[in-house]
Amino acid sequence: MTDTRKLRSSGNWRTVYGGPLLIGVLSTAGLLSALLYEGLGRYFSWLALGAPIVLTAWFYARRRRA
């Protein structure tokens, strides 16, 4: 087993599930904000629901370069 694989697999649950949980909570907050609030809540919902798309594009572009 290589050193890189050991570093990736030896994390605790936060390093494995932390990112997806954060994106899920942010998406849920964005959906609720869009349904329940007006004004600034609408702007927050656009940012919160756009974040997973931006993160996916960024990681995809970063992986294609490497």
C-alpha cells in the first residue's frame, strides 16, 4: 500500500464524510431559505444551492489538470 493511500484511508469519520455532510446541510438550508424567507433569504438560497455546482466544477477541473 502506498503512502498516499494510507493517508487517505486512515482518517476519522469527519475527514471522510465531512465534506458531503456540509454540502447536504448547506443545500437543505438553501432550500428552506428559498421556501420560508424573502429578501436576503432568497439571496442566501441562491448561494447555498449554487455552492455544490461550483464545487463540483472546481474539483472536476482540478482533477482533469492532474
